[in-house]
Amino acid sequence: MKHPTRPWRMGRLLTLGCLVVHASSAFAQIPAPGSAAAAMDLSRVPFDTTTRVFAIGPALEKNAHFLLREVDGRPITLGELGDEIAALPSHMRGQPFDVLYPSMIAFMTRKQAMVIQALSDGLDQDPVVKRRMATAANTVLVNEWLHRRAAAIVQETDILARYDRDIAGKPGPDEVRLSLIAVATEADAEALLTELNHGADFADVARRVSRDTTAVRGGDLGFVPRAYLTPEIGAAAFALKPGERSASPIKSNKQWYIIKVVDRRAGPAPSFAAAHDYIADTLQQEQVAALAKAAMTAVKVREYALTGHETDESVAQK
């Protein structure tokens, strides 16, 4: 079973890539140097599952032009912030406001500063850039069209049926209970490994020197599935048995880590509330091919050879 930890958003149907929010340095994150993971609490229900009110879009749109910041006079609005957050995977959108907002507004400020520099360099008048900007605008239109058409097809009963079929009552992904120590350099990590090999207590060392937010807990990250960890830490952690420690330092997100696997288990199945957005996105994704085919049947396509002459072949029904 594919576990709902990295959902597609329909707003990104044709584009891959996402931002992540900084929470602890063992998880995957938003541009935040020296971090390694982005946590989510599957036990927290982020919306009302009784009345099934899931959409906040209309409320946001009423205040979309609310000004949050200006960068050399260029505005950053609440609507733009909402768009950036909506593009995040659902488990990252569920971060606490005091974590999510400063990370996103800082990212958007840096982005706007770079836009200003690009404009000052005249890149918006470059023919290649203008062509690519037009392509990007078309992509936004296509993604939004797909999202709205697919969302109108997928019903709540469909989402619940898929949850019952694929997730309810089944074990979740394997999880490890992980402890870690994060330091700035490989030399620091090697010195700590020597200390640990001579009998030092892992938790004591973590409390004393770790740069990770888990230091106050002796490095304990708790139980996490592999999908929540950076590739480097995830690969190492899931190769270890309970009680084992990494034999050498692991570099990830500009830091060096020593990790220890405390325990391992099959994780619980997520609740319907936690899985809802992922399933909805999956079902909407499944509608894309049919929608694209329907769009093709509504247009006439004329094809040209590289010589510039029109061919007799019709593309519309392909």
C-alpha cells in the first residue's frame, strides 16, 4: 500500500517540486540551511470531519489583496501567500501557523528580491525568457482547468470508498524510532563517534552538543516513516537494526549526523481525516487522462513537417 505522506496537489499536476517547512533537522524542509526533516502529527485533525467542510478558498479570496510585505515597492499579498501554501503537500500545510508563516513569508521575500534583480537585468524582455514565461502562464491555466474539472468529478463518497479499500484496517509504512546528533563538521562528528565508541551515552552527548531541535530530548526524534526523512538519513536509518548506530557520519542538508535506531515497527494506518487530501488528489489525478482526451476531441489540429509544409495526418484523435 502506498502511504499518504507525499500527496500530489492538483495545482502542480504538470510540475514537480515543493517547498518544505523547517521543523527539525532530520526531516525534509523549505529553503532552510542546515535542516534534515519536516514533521507532521497524523493524530491532529486539521479540519471538521463531521460537517465535511474542507475548503477555505472562498474565505481567503475575500482578503486576497491584503498586504503582508513590500519589497522595493513590490507587494506580497495574503492571496499570494495562500497560493504558495496551497502548493505544499498536505502534511506540510498542516504545520503550526507560527512555524509555517515565517518560513513562507521569508521565502517569498527572497523570491521577490530575486525577481527585482531579474527585472533590473532586463530578463523579462529577453525573447527566450518571454517564451518561457508564456509557457508557464499556459501551465497555470491548464493545471487550474484540470483541478476544477477533476474536483467536480470526485465526490466525498468516492474518497471514503478509496480510503476503505486501500487504507482502513491495513498497516501503515514501517517506522523507526530514531535518535540523532547533528554537528557542523565531519571532524566534529568523527570525534563524537570516538567518544561514543568508548562508552559515552548517546542521549547525554546529544543534549550536550547536538545542533538539532531534538537535543533537549537527548536526540529522540520519535517514530518516523522513511518518507519523512531526508534521503541520506532515511537510507541509513532503515538499514540499521534496533540498537544499532551509524558507523560513520552522515552528511545531510549541510550538517553531519550520527544516528541510532532505538526501535522499529509497522506504523498505524492514518485516519480518514489525515488521508483525505491525499486520496482526493490521487482520485483527481486519475481523471487527467480522460480530461485531456476530451479536450483533444474538441479541437482541430493541423500538423506541419519540418519543411514547413502541412501534412495530411490528423493529430486530434491520437
